[in-house]
Amino acid sequence: MNAQELFARKYTGSNLEAPAPVTGCKVQSETSGMICDCDPDE
Amino acid sequence: MSLPSRFNAWITLNRACNLRCKWCYAASTQFAQTSNMSMKTFSQIVYVLSGLPIGRVALIGGEPTIHPEFWKMTRLLKEAGAKVALVTNSIKFADVGFLKQTINAGVSGIMTSLKGGSPLAYLEGTGSSSAFSKVTRAIRNIEDSGIPHEVSITACESTMQNFAEIVEAVKASGVQYFSVDTERPVMLKGGLEPGNFPNCPKIAAFLMSAYPVLVQSGLNFCIKVSIPFCHFPEGFIQQLRDGNHLSSGCQMINGSGLIFDPTGNLLACNHLCENPLGTLGIDFSDGEGYYAFRNRPDLASFYKGMGTCPNQRCVECEHWTLCGGGCRLHWLCAGADELLGQFLKKGG
């Protein structure tokens, strides 16, 4: 099953029109220069 | 839905690892030693990425540093103009020569994924008693090299219990930047792994207890919030924002990520490793082909759905643009009754 089918079958959310796009909140580390975001890490 | 003006990519070089973390989804593949990405697949991915506006490419695993062609792959990406980041357990960087070769190959930033705060914690969590001393040596080597570096921990049951010990270890290692993430569901064989995944209230309670420990440590830190904000008091979220400690949102919600598994499958998220969106060489072979793939009705519908509100309360919530209703993987495992909170009163 691909991700599209998985979500079509199991997603419990309602798919309501959003008032605005999700930007999230990104933290730019002054010391490391890395951007902490949602990494699909190991 | 228009496509993002810039993408980030994650390339999973392998599922093999030099640790055996008991919480890792790669355990389901027995940390397959045969799962190394081939140079041919890697080259095809680089070709696709070179035709797209890419901000950053992260090499991940398994453990990418043990891939036999790790440096060769890094050089190829660098030569293609990519900014290459590395997500690693850093054990190999206890050898300063290995670190120098890695930087010379073109890695421009390292995220060390820490597994515990003591030799005992590593033994219990990863099966290796020597790993902790190697990792602490590696962290000093990386910091001394001057390469951008952050240490990250993904809090699960065991690390939640030993968090103060972990913070002390991070502080003692001389790390400049520390990020705290929390475990997210992984879909395997159509179900949720691990079975004892902490629920949203438990994750929220942990993060609220972790925050003062982090502040007191004096570390520069951020907390990645992947559950709906309504599990916290509103003042807590504001406190994180005011201190520049809040990280939220997700590449899957805004459709800005390309995640490749070792065989060239394109994933929506590495936590959906058995449910690819498509396959390199079949669904697309270059940047232009990727755009066409993304505009295919099933893909367009998938990403449009990712950006919608999962519940009417999200539509009306002032935190929507930063919260986004939390990680969509949670919404595969539970419904709104479990996943949405009530914005706790202070002390509630």
C-alpha cells in the first residue's frame, strides 16, 4: 500500500480548509548555523 | 496547491547501523547489512535533485558513516552544488582522522543523535557499553573542528526517565547547541510501532518538565513540538517562542521534502518506510519529471490533504500556522478525542 492509500484508509482528520498555510516555527541556531526542523531522522 | 519554491532532501544511505537501539524502526529490518544504497541509485537521486531548487540535503540512515561509499557519495553531492548535512550517531567521529576526511568530502553540518547520558544508558538502550565514551570523544572532536554542529535527542520512554542525566552529559561535552525531539509513530506492517508509544498528554508533560532543566543548564537549546499545541498551557508555548526555543511544523505538511530510502523509493516521511509515494526511475527520473509526478492527481490530493485542518477546532485556533495540528502520523493512530487537548490552565 502506498502512502496515498494508507492515508485514505486510516487518517482520522477531517481535511477542512485551512485558514492559512502552516509555516511552523524554525529555530536558527546562532552557534551551529543548523536549522532545527522536522527531520525524518533515523 | 502550488508547489514549494524550495525543497529539502533526506537520503537514507542504509538501514545498517553500528548500534542496536531498541526503539529504532530499523530493528524491523534486523538493521539489514544488505540494505546499502547503491552508487547507481545515489547518482540517479543526485541527478533528480540537481534539477530542483534544493536548500539542503541530509544524509541519514541507519548509520550513514558506515556506508562503504559514504565519502564518495558526499563528494558527488557536494560537486553537484548541494549543501550537505549529516545525521549520525557520531561514533565514527571518535577518530579525528575520519572526521577530517568527512569534512573534506563536503559535509558542512553535523547533527549528532545522542542515545543516552551514561555508559549504562547506552548499554541498556543500544547494546553497546563502549559507545558512550566514543560519542563524547566524537562530540569534542566535532566541536573542535568548528563545523556547524548540534546534538539532538529523541525522547522515548527510557530517555524521558533519564533526561536530567542526559542534559548533564551534553553540558559536560561542551556542545553549543542541543535540540530535543519526541518520538513519533512509525507505521510498520500497517500498524503502529512501538506498541507502547507515549500519548500526547504524556509527551506534553515530559516537555514541560524538561524545559526548566534545559533553562537551568545554560545550554542553547530548542524543543521540537510535534503534538498539537493544545496539550500545553498557552503560556508555555509563548515562553518557548519568546526564548527562541520552539521548533514546529513538518516537511510533510508543507510538501517541501524529498525522502529517499536505500532502494530509491520516495517516502512522504521516514516513519512511513513501508508506504512509499513513488519510485525513482519509474515515477520520475529528473527534476522536470518530479514536478510532473507531484502534479499527478493522487500526489496533488495527498499533499493538499496534508495542508488541511484535521479538525474544526484547528480551523478556529490562533496557533494553527505554527502548530499545524501536529505530526500527521499521530492522526493515523488516533482520533481528535485523543489528539486534541484543552489548552491546560497553568498548573493543570
